[in-house]
Amino acid sequence: MISDGRVVKVPLDREMCLLCGLARRFDPSEQRLLLEDYASAYRHSRDFPAGEAYDGHRGQLHARWIALELGDLRGVSILEVGCASGTLLSALREQQPTARLSGVEPSIVASSQARLRGLDVHTGSLDSLRLTYGAYRVVLSVNVIEHVSDPRHFLKQMANHAEDSGCIVVICPNGDVPSTELLMYDHLHSFTSFSLELLARSQNLSVQAGSPAPEEIGPFRLVQFRKGDGRSETAKCAIDSLRERRQAFLAGWQHLDERLHARIAQCGSRVACFGTGEKAMLLRAYAPRVWNAIDIFTSDGADDGQLDGRPVLPFARMAASGKPVLLAVRPSLQPALALRLHNAGFTVIRWDDLALD
């Protein structure tokens, strides 16, 4: 699956470095096509009802996290690389009104949407952003570096646009923990903490700080780099353990359709689905028999709509159907949600024991 929700029928083709734990998918021709696709067709609004609200909420969460990690941002110049439609920059503008915010985004559609929000956003790649724009105190990218074919060059370009004493901030999936980033076709790299440090050293950068994301954001990581060959030492990852956990994770998703469909069959042939976001899209891509058993969708705060030709209903109207409820939320959230729905009288089908986040 591509991370905007589209399904592509090609192998994931992952390989893993046995020194640093970096996982990658390597095919230069496919990478070139993917980069062209971002500039023309990437659906930043996503192909499901949760899209715009989801992006806005994530922007608010990330803005708070960034401010917590970086401290006082009053009057600070910030460049976001790969700013999409500007949801994070908008959230930063709301929370940090005196910060000087700019962005660069390759998608023509998304960058136009960002400018409609009143944001200073340049259409193009980071390479195309002239240094005459000036250096920035903070150069930031959120969930971009895993998509680029040459992360060394990408990090170098970020550093080129930062002040000498500035900060380069990268947020990306936390490759120390197997997660659904491994299922995303357009995630060309999965970075462990150690592989990020090696990457930084190759560009004469040092790791100043790093932290995992708050629980509500999920399995992601924020890393701060600064110019200069500092010798911060990130612990090497346990390669054998990480490889085994990744293999188990992928095997869980490989067999999820068969095992979860069997659970649905025990409760009846048709179900309602709670969740219209990324996990629902992953079920569509990797569990097609399960997906075909869904008649209706709902979520907290859902409005009337459609998803893949089937109705999305407010929760109260979905409840009247009397159907068993299949969960399509992060596995780590399923126990609490299942208890809530069970106490409300629903038959609940969960799968957190079959696949991980």
C-alpha cells in the first residue's frame, strides 16, 4: 500500500543491513517513478473520510511535540521540508504566532492548498529552494526522509538551509520497533536510531537529542541534529532480535486475512467496521476477504459519507444495525476500545494478538 491509501500490486522487497538495522526497498527505477508521483498525484487529503480531519489533528499533535522538544520558538525562523497542504505549519502558526514559518513541497496541488491557508510555501524540491531565501534557525521534516531515494543528500540539503548554529529536526517512523511503516510501499527506508546517527555522521552532523513520540502519535521518533562532527553515541541495535521481530511482524500481516476472516465467520458473515483511517486502509490492502465482509463503517465523530462504495454512518445509527463490530484502529488501542464497545453490548472482533502496530 502507498501511504496515501492506494493499493499497488507489487512486492514490498525489503532488505536489512546487518550492521545498523536499516531496512530499505531498493529499485532505482521504481523510486524515480514514485518521486514523480509525489509531484503530480499523491493524495495528501487521503482516499478515506478521516483524511482532512486526521491531518489537522495530527498537525496539532506534532506542533505540540515539536515545541516541547525544541523549547521557546518565539521569533524563530522555521522551514518545513515536505509541508504537504500546510496542516503542521498552520498548527505551529496557531501555537507559536511569532515564529517565522516557511515551507517547501513538491506536490503542486498540496502546495497550492498550503498557500490558500496564507502560508509561505514554495512549490518544488528542497534542491530547488534557492539559498537566497536565507538560512533558517530550524529546518524540519516530518515523515519525509523515509520516502526519499537518497537520504544522505536529503539531510545534507536540510543542513545547507540551516544556520550554522541552527537545528535540523527529523521526525520519522521509529525503526527500532517494527510497525506498519514496513507495509508502506513508498517507505523506501526504515531507520533505526543507530542508522540515523551513522547517516548524520556521514554529513558532518551530530545527534543532539532524540525522543520517541507521545503515545497518541504512535511509533515515531524525533531526532535533532546540529552541524559539527560531534560524537554522540547511540547504542547499536540488537540486530538478531530486530530481524526476528520484523520477520514476526510481517508474518503476522501476511496471515492476517485468513485468521481474521475466520474470526468474522464465527460471528456471522457480515460486520460493521469501527475506523475509517490508516488501519482501515491497511485492511483493504492486506486483508481483502476481511474487507469484503464489511457492510458499513463508523468512528467516533463520523458523519454520513461513503468509503469504497459503502456507507459511513454516525456511531448511533451504525449501532442500530446490530452487526458485530470489527475494529480498524491501532492494535495497541484495541483492548480499551473493545472493552468500551463490549460494555455497550456489542460483539467485538479484534486482532491485536494477530498483528502489531
